[in-house]
Amino acid sequence: MEGKDLRKAGLKVTLPRLKILEILESSDTARHLSAEDIYRTLLDSNEDIGLATVYRVLTQFEAAGLVTRHHFEDGMAVFELNQGTHHDHIVCLDCGRVEEFVDSGIEERQNAVAQRLGFAIRDHSLIMYGHCRRADCPHRGKSNKNS
Amino acid sequence: MEGKDLRKAGLKVTLPRLKILEILESSDTARHLSAEDIYRTLLDSNEDIGLATVYRVLTQFEAAGLVTRHHFEDGMAVFELNQGTHHDHIVCLDCGRVEEFVDSGIEERQNAVAQRLGFAIRDHSLIMYGHCRRADCPHRGKSNKNS
DNA sequence: TTTGCTGCAAATGCTTTGCATGTAG
DNA sequence: CTACATGCAAAGCATTTGCAGCAAA
């Protein structure tokens, strides 16, 4: 299936890469996984894949444009499958849930600002942090991520 | 002078803290320093202050609201003296220069988005990365910071 | 077969911490 | 004098890398 994507990226189609791709695809709700998250998921699936490989594969995927790496405030990097559409993020400080959004107005004004300051923008990152109002969000003060 | 700020923050007025505060204040152009930057500046001033202390002091300053910690893409954290006014950042990928800006339109739309998604925003971070067009900016591919 | 991939363990780089000493209040 | 600060060295954590063995094409 998505072995094609790997080929196109100049990467051999191997089990670790397919598995990791699969995990990134299947995580519908919280599609923003750290290397550790993915590693643990692999262990749970009885896959014998090392953490170093997870990092290597994710780095390669990033270089190939398959995934994007984000640095949220907690330090640990999270990876997200690229679906072509650009979007920004809003992170719940209580439950760690991540929502995505696009606001064309924000995008426009960003470009205007960049132009005014004489910058040729190559990339940008907008992340808002706050408290969501979902019923299942535990307001425990400290964030507890991964489901 | 700013010993007051320290007192108000519940921190004893010590040489390391004053010196670090001073360094953060005096860096007019590139006011976004990493712990290492500050440490080296201290060494250059023949101050005998350990790197661990720099980190401890900066962390305390952050907790006290005196400085803000930013995580730009290169991983290393940078610290900026808080001057009350909120602003976002645009970073040059070539020379590492950081410009600050505020766009009320962006702020407004951010709030609108947050409200629409049911989030109570506590904080946000908008950073743009690009190439500036300054004469003294070396387009050397890799970023070379500190003056 | 040949090149590239993997696992493991060791190394890295930034940041934090334990502990004995020093110093502000 | 007492509590908090500091310096140093060692620890911690996420991430990267070296290397010998393995697997895809």
C-alpha cells in the first residue's frame, strides 16, 4: 500500500518503516506521537524494533516530507503524519489533546508581517496552549498525555 | 536598582542574579540568549559563576515572570527579559537574528479560533522562520548565532 | 551480492540535581 | 545565626551515532 510513499522517498520498504507509518496513520484521535509513544506501541504489538530505529525512521520521514516534527512546550518532540494541508495547533494543558485549525486571516497577516520586516518565510509554527472544556478532560493540574 | 525586582520575586539579591539580569538587559540587539551565551558572557567579564547557577537563576526568573523561555527550532532554549508587552518572533535561519512584532489582527483571530474550539487560552507561541535581507546576514546555510 | 537497514550499547548535548560550602538577611 | 545560594561534579533525559550482523532489491 503505502510502500509507494517509502519508495518515492528513496527508502527501502522494511517492516519497521511500514509499522511506524501504520501507527501514525491509525492514531486518529491523538495524532501527535512522540518517539516513545510509537516505541511503546510497537512493543505492545510485540514488534522487536529498537528505539534508535524509531528515531532514525522518524528523522528520515521528516526529511522526506512524510511527517512533521513539532516541539510543544513539554520539550519532547512529537511527530505528525503530513496530509498536505497546513494547519496550526492548540494544545490542552490538562489532557494533552491536540486540535488542529487553519485560519486564512492569520496566514495572510503573517505573510504581511514577514514582508514588512523583509523576511522570506520558509516555515512557521503557531501553537496555542490552554484548557479545553471536554467532559473527559481531567483538570488535574498536571498534563497526563497518551490516552 | 533592580534588586527590587528580585526581592519582589522572593529571591535573595546576590551577585550572580544581578549580573545575569544585567546581561539580559544590556543585550539590546540580540536579546535572546541561551544559558551558554550568558555563561560565556560571564566568563568574559571574569565572573566566577557556574553554568548550573545560570540555569538555576534563569529557571527562577522564569518562575518569577521576569524572563520568558523560548524553544526555537534548534533545540537550545533562549531566554528573554520580560518587558510586559507581548510579542511574537521571526527568526532568520541564516544569521539567527530574532525580530519581534505584534499584530493585533493575529491576536484577535487567535482568540476567536480558541473560543470557537472551546479552549481557554493561557499562552501561545508564534514563531516564523525565514531569511532576512540584511546586508550583514551571511547566507551560509547554517545558522551562526551570538554576535 | 551489494547496498542499505537494524539492534544494541555507548556517546552526545542540554539541562538538572546532590552535596558541602558560602553568604545574604 | 539560619535559610537560602552557589560551585562543582555527577546524574538525567531525549536524541544520535558506531558498529557488526541482517535483509531488501
